[in-house]
Amino acid sequence: MAEALLGGASPDQLARTALPEEYLAAHLRVEDVDMFTDIDDKDVRKSLRVGRVAMPELAPDEVLVAVMASSINYNTVWSAIFEPVPTFSFLKRFGATGGFAARHDLPYHVLGSDAAGVIVRVGSGVRRWRVGDHVVISPVQVDDQEPGTHGDGMLGAEQRVWGFETNFGGLAHYTVARASQLVPKPAHLTWEEAASITLCAGTAYRMLVSRQGASMKQGDIVLIWGATGGLGAYAVQMVKNGGGIPVGVVGSAAKAEALERLGCDVVINRNEIGMGDDVPNTPARTIELGRRLGKIIRERAGGDPHIVFDYIGRATFGISVFVARRGGVVVTCGSSTGYDHHFDNRYLWMNLKRIIGSHAANLQELWECLRLFDLGKLMPTLSSVYPLEEVAEAARLVQTNGHLGKVGVLCMAPEPGLGVTDPVTRARIGEARLNPLREPSGTASALPFDAPLVAGRA
């Protein structure tokens, strides 16, 4: 199948090409769930395995995708350290619903919530997709027979994050997805660029642009924590595109330089406000840090933030609530530093601020977001690429915050740079604009498999 895909086989030829009984995949094993008990450094390289797993049966509403590339998200890190709960508990609950869901309850969990690839099989109930289609996959799996899904796909009780709360994820040579998860791959992007988009860009779109999120408007000052991370780097672009004023916070001079390449209006190194040490954020210290940060933002951006974009969690959330302007919004989608948030509620209720919880994106939001890539309004934030065999090293880079933007993983694609079917649009946009977080030509980013751009400087 790999030869057929890389050789440009027709859809008919792909449909006739035999599938393997097993395939290569990054996965966890249930017997390893307790391996990090009483260990401080839960190194994902100890739990993430790459090996062959059985090819699953296809349900009528599903497609089998040959994955050309994927990427690392923080949910891969959570899965690999078995926190806050082992993801095998998700698979067991899903499997208990019966039918084809029972396939997911296995002693191994194939991870990955991003993928770009080629459809090689379709279920009997699939109508809008065909073998040979180039697609990216939404990280959200929903039940389209559930009433809540039709109001907003994210509100259905059976909504799950694919590759995290389901099995057969994207860090593999093959993956299984529902037809309702598919979006056409932007034709001007490479496989690895396209695979860096769906989870983080879709999530940022819902948080900032969608009416389900902060509904950002022109002129809004938006504070973005972790502004060179996978989520933050897309948020910076969306704020700029929407006529807002992005204020990005990062943790090093190297990341500040990268943020300037993204065109962020205000760049703040968190050491400027005293967040570079390990002093606990007591209530008094949170207010002290918030006052320092607020003063810098007012001086450089001309006012307090209308919106605070926070996926960092415990380390930043109290400050986020404090610095948002009167009537402002804190929108949150995650907690990479911990889920137990503390904030002074006086600054929320007495100043009429709001907290909005946001999670991934529904399919319509993802389609609208991908349209911006097709138009050349948004750019991938890929900074480094690893082969599937080194996925544990890629995940470790994200775990230790040693990365910029997105860390890509090549699966069936043998090298970076493949998959472009619209070279005219690519040339019009230009390579430099397409890869704003790559280092300048002649540095490590020119290698076939990039060395981490900021290794040792995080």
C-alpha cells in the first residue's frame, strides 16, 4: 500500500491493493499504567512504544486513512504519563456502549489526535468521501444520532477526542475515523504541515472567533499565554487577521524572537514580570504579578485585555482573571500546568468578567478555520519533524516545553515536503510565509528530520 500511495496509484488501484493485517503505531500498553507511581520525572519515552498492532474492522460510517503525517499534542503527553487518569478508562467506557465501539477496549491504546493522509477504504454507509481523497481529520468524534450534536457537535454527551478518548489514533501508518471527522486537506500544504493544523488551529478558532467562544472583534487586545506553543501561535495569527492586538507571553529570548517573526504586536518575556522563578503563586503574589503584567500591557498595547487566551492553567489562571479588563473574557481550553485553578473571585464578579470553557471545535468551525488556510490567511506553525520511530523523543520535547509551535511526525511519508498538489498557491504564498516558526535558511530546520529548534533553551 505504501508503494501504491507514494507511486501515485489511482483510486481504483488503491481499492484493489491489499491491506496488511498489522500496522506500525505509537501506542501505550495497559500493563504500564502504574510505571510512574512515586516517580517525579514521568518521562514519556519510557511508556510510548512503537510497534505493530492489529488492523481493526471498519464500521459502516467510518473510513480507513493511510496516515502520511501526524503531530504531537499535549493530550499525547497526558496519555503517556497516565494522568489525570489512564486513558484506558476512556476506552473501557466507550467499549461498554457496545457494537463497533467494543473494538476500542483493548490492552493497547494507539494515540494521536492529528493526521493528514489518503482514504484507502470507506464503510458501506459513507456517502461524501471516496478512496483516494486527501484529507485531514478532526480530533472530535461525535454521535450524529444524538440530539445535542445537532445544536453544537461539542455539546453532545457522546462527543470524544479521537486518539485520546478513542483508540486507533493518528500516530500510526493507518487510522480509523468517522466520515463526519473529515475535511479536505489544503492542497498547497505538505503532509506534515497539514497534519499540524486540525486540533490546535480548530481549538484556537473556537476560542477566539466562534460565537461559542470569545467572539473577538476588531481592536480587541488579546493576551495570549504560551504564544509560541501549538495553540498560541495560531491564536496570534487569528488575532492579527481579525484586526485585534495580540499580546504574547513566552518564556525565553529564543521564543520571543520567534514570536516577533509571527508578527505579534506586543511580546513579553515572562521573566519581565517575575514568573521565571519557582516561587509559588500565593494569592498576594498572583495580584502582584497581575499588576506588573497589567502595567506592561497598558503601556505597550494601550489598555487592558478584552480577552485572555489561557491553556496553561494553574500557573497563569489567577493572573488571567486579574488582568482581564472590566467586562472582559478569560477563555480556557486546557491546563498544561495543572487543573486545580485558584483565583480571587472579587476581580471576577465585581468587574463583571466572564470565564468561557472551550473544547476543540465542531466540524463547521473546523471547516471555516481550514478555509483560512486555503486562502493563505493562516499558516502552519510547524517547527520540527520526527519520524514515527522517534515519536517518543518528539513527545518528550513537548512534555518539557522545549518546542515551538507544532512538532510533526512523519508516518507513511518517507520524507518532509511531500503531498503538495497545488504548487501554484504555494508559490504565491511563499515558503518563508508558510513556515514562520522555522529558523532561517541554513540552520537545523533544513535537515530532512529537523533537530529541535530550541533544544536546551526552553
